[in-house]
Amino acid sequence: MNRRTIRQLTNVLALGLSGLATAIGLFLLGAILWTLIRNGLAGVSLKLFTAMTPPPGGSGGLLNAIYGSVVMTVIGILIGGPVGMLAGTYLAEYGRSARISALIRFVNDVLLSAPSIIIGLFVYELLVVRMGHFSAIAGAVALAIIAMPVTVRTTEDMLNLVPQGMKDASTAMGAYQWRTITNVIYPAARSGILTGLLLAVARISGETAPLLFTALNNQFWSSHLAAPMANLPVVIFQFALSPYPNWQQLAWSGALLITLSILILSISARLVVSSLNSGGRH
């Protein structure tokens, strides 16, 4: 058997194993989605979006939990998104070879891999203990801390992909560095940056552990940020572990709602980015 035959067999084997791994992954993903859709659709109705979480044995919906999740996710991404973008911009454009940049990247990698429950305990000690009670703002801060490292990493990577020639051309025309970043680099990397923000939203929208230590839960409607607030991840966690069938059904419907919301958000953002890129080319 010559070397060419060995290379061909190795190539066929590698392709076969890669295809098998892909098929297994797609099968498991499809099984999860099918189970989620089959069990979640049974509880989807108008009442799911208009009624509060019910007591045991009662009927109700997830209105307060949906509102709480949206509020805390939006506040969290409004805090963590800009901070992460600015930090990623510094690492890519200003402090690429600075010593402190290596430390920032190391800390960012640690935060990326840190269990979210540790973030929750940190915010619990930082805010909840000092405030004397759980609150929605504490939950939003915990989500912001989780979103920041994702945004930092994706922003730095996307800015590094912008061709150096574009930056040099802007500088040669007399533009200051901040003007080059805002008018040349950001527009060139906006699709990647937006994708990073979507990844951060997807990461924090389903987090349960940090909210257990910060926002906790609230069976009633609450729009006060300094008070405990209901949210979908914690409600799903509590209802799924309960012995009550109506709570278990609401847990399935809430999980389906989170999944579909992220899917719709991702598709919408990609359509917007595609239209912006097409408009920029024209």
C-alpha cells in the first residue's frame, strides 16, 4: 500500500467520522427541539401572555415572568454591551501589545469560563446583602457581568479582522484614531459586533443560577427595580421541579418561549445587518 492510498483512506475515514459526528449532533439537537415543541405548544394560549403565574393547582400564565426577563435582559445588555464593546475596542486598537492588555484578556477568559453561579454569589455579596433584599437591578447587574466577556471577545476579534489598509487609508487622509474607529472600523465590523451582542443576549436570557441569588422571584406583578422580580428562567426551574401538572406545563411553554424569542431575534438581526450591508454597497 503506497502513501497515496494511505492518504486517501485517511481522508475518507476523517470525512466519515466528521459526517457521523455532525449527524449525531443534528439528531440530538432535533430531538431536543422536537421534545420542546411537542410539550411546549400544548400550553401556548392567549392566557400564557396575559395572566400572572398561578398558585399550586390554579390556572394562569407567565406575564410577570416574561416582563421581568425582558426588563433584566435589556438592562443587562445595555450595561454589559457598551462596556464590552469599549473594552474590546481598546484591546484591538489602542492596547494591542500593552502589558495590561494581556492581563485583561486573561481575566476576560476566566470570566468566560466561570460558572454563572459564581457571578450570582459575587453580586449577592456586592448588592443584595448591602441592600438587605433581592432586587431586579441586582439581577440585571449579574447578567451584565456575564454578557461583558462575550462582547469583549467578539468585538476584539471582529475589529482585528478589518483590513489594515482601511485603517491606514483613513489615517493618511488626516483622520484621528477615534474618527477612524467610529467612521471606518465600526461600520466595517458592525455585523460581527451585532452577532456578538446577540450571543451575549442568548447567553444571559436563559441564565437561572445568578438570578436565584439576585432577583429571586415574585408571584405577582412588579415593575419596581429595587424589589424581587419574576423571570422566566427561575420560574421554569421552580415549576419544572414541582409536582403540579399545570406548573410543569407552564415550564415547558416558558422554555419554548425563550427558545423562539432568541431564534426570532437572531433572524431579525441578520436580516437588518444584511440590508445595511446591501445599502452600504449601493
